[in-house]
Amino acid sequence: MGAERADEAAGEWAEVAPDAAQRLVGAAVEAFAERGYHATTTRDIAGRAGMSPAALYIHYKTKEELLYRISVTGHERALKIMAAAAGAEGTAADRLCCAVRAFASWHAERHTTARIIQYELKALGEEHYAEIADLRRQTDRLLREIIQDGADAGEFTVRDVPGTTLAVLSLCVDVARWFTADGKRTPDQVGELYADLVLGMVGARRP
Amino acid sequence: MGAERADEAAGEWAEVAPDAAQRLVGAAVEAFAERGYHATTTRDIAGRAGMSPAALYIHYKTKEELLYRISVTGHERALKIMAAAAGAEGTAADRLCCAVRAFASWHAERHTTARIIQYELKALGEEHYAEIADLRRQTDRLLREIIQDGADAGEFTVRDVPGTTLAVLSLCVDVARWFTADGKRTPDQVGELYADLVLGMVGARRP
């Protein structure tokens, strides 16, 4: 794990303020991951954070508000990763490698959070869901543009750009399901493996 | 949807007998899919099946036993699909296409069941988990052997056979997360798309 990533790991929820709200988000992630959103009560979350239900209520009016906070933070982070890759210098293959490496390794590193933001979407309220769906569409579009650029430049051989985009995102997202910290591969190794496999998918294998 | 698949759809749980036990399994799948395993009670399940909790207890002593029944049936079905592909005639590429087409389209067609068997593994008891883990290892091994055969025969260019096997399985499994019956692609179309993309991953794109 690089120093930058270690810093990020320590501060996954650093942007959530004040400190009590940040602790509640961490507690909610743990609880949702263990038992699922619907089986978790705000009382469980407050207890894990060492707070009373009344103290929780000061920061989050509902359990859904906590899920939304986790979901929006996670999806914004995922979009930022994709935007950095899409905006980088180099060929479409370079940008695609960069995107897949970062996106897959993020889903490994942050597998607990990623599972929640991917599997509990249905539990979001209508407006919150619409906001998250928009972030997801932006992420999808950035990846699709990289793949389209490569196809247009003759770097890639792609029969179905939206379908390939969907498959590449899906491959990276599912890392959150199977990845365990005590497994055979580090997040960086997963990123490397996947970048190579995806270049194969788009017909642009690295030499 | 072919006639064979329609029959299978009608009888997803046909092998579960007697009829009351079969109805309970169907009700449990619905309930787990909507609210998650931990938030579902045996009372919820019995109610959905139009039965009393006491009547449920005749067939399943615990909620975990129902999850196990769903999980073992689903995993055996997945293994059977993979075994059929692995045992088919033809080149490694033919068998890989066949495996991916069948495995991906099954995860689309049976996305509700597949989500439960993939996401609620942790909720299984120790012995049940061990049995399911063994079925998963068998499925994994069959796919790995196809990929290894193709690499040995020079049909495929694969740098990391276990890693590629993991990625191919993961790609197919994650169909269960994103697939919706009202989406752009049918299960068969997903299977076709994925077979082509996976041939690219192993460096054996179809002409």
C-alpha cells in the first residue's frame, strides 16, 4: 500500500464533519456490512459509535440519511477516480489501463464500503437515488468515452461500446464482493491483472 | 426465451418437495431479496407462503436451513452448467464460449436467486458453508481447466490462469447485480456479449 493510499485509508470519511458525524458513518458502514441495511437499527449504529440514539439524531434524522451520506461519498470518490483517468495524458489504452487499475484497486481496498454502496441502492429514498444514479451515469460516460476514443482511433476492436463499458465497470465493481484482505492478491495486484485483462477485452493487449 | 428455459423458469424449485416446502423456498427467495437475510423473519416467510409459522417449522427448523436449501440448489445448478460446458466437444475456445454464455445468461435469468446465493454466504452455518464452498471450488476448477487447456494448446494467451478464471467467474456472477428484466439486453444477449469479451480476455477473439 502506497503512502498516499494509507493516508486515504485512515481518512476514508475525513471529509465528514464534525467528528461525531464521522464516527457515526464509520459505525453505520460496519453495521450495514455485517447485517444488511434493513436489519440495522439507528440504535445499533449509535451503540457502535459509543453514542446515544438521541445524539445520533442530532447528525442524521434517519438511517436512510446515513446510507445516503455513505453512498454519495463513495460514488463521488469513484467518479473522481474515473475522471482522473479520463483526463490523463496518453493513448486510449493508457487511459483505460489507468482507469481500470484505479477503479479495481479502489473496490478491493474499500470493499466494505463498496459493497454497501453497490448492494443497498434500492434502500435509498427517491431523490437520493436520483442523485446517486446521476453520479453513476457520469462515471459510466467517462469510461465509455475512453473506450469509444480507442475504437475511433483504431487502437481497440470493440463490437459493442456500451456493452463493453458495462462489462468493464461490472468486473471492477464485483471485486468488492470477492476481495478479502487476507487473500492471495493485494489491491494493486488486482488492478494490474484487471488492466491487462481489459486490454484483451477491447482487443488491445499490452506487448 | 427458449422452451427449455421457460420450463426451467416455471420450475426453478421443482426439485424441492413436497409442494409446501417448495412454496416456502419461493417465499424465502422473495423476502431475502427484498430486505436481506437478517431482516427477514420466519414469520415473514410463512406469511408470504400463506402458511403459519408452525407449518413452516415442519419443513424447515430454521431460517438458515431455508437459506442453505436455496444456496445448495443454486450452486448445484451453476456447477451443472459449468460441467456441461467443460465436458462438451470442441476446442477450448468453443468450451469457454459455451461456459460463459450459459453461466452469464443463468445469472441474468435467475438474478434474484443468484444475488441471494452470492451475497448471503456469510449467513450460512459452518458446515453448510463448507459444503457450498466445495461446490464453488468445483465450478472454479472446471473453468480453470478449460482456460488451462486453451493456454496449453496455444489457443489462448493467458498470463495468470487462476487470476483470469477468477475474473471470468466474477464477470458472470456480477450480472446478477446489474441485470433487470426490463433492461436493454435479454439474458441470451448478455451471454453472447460476454462470451465474445471473454475470448478477448484470453487472447482468442472470434473472427
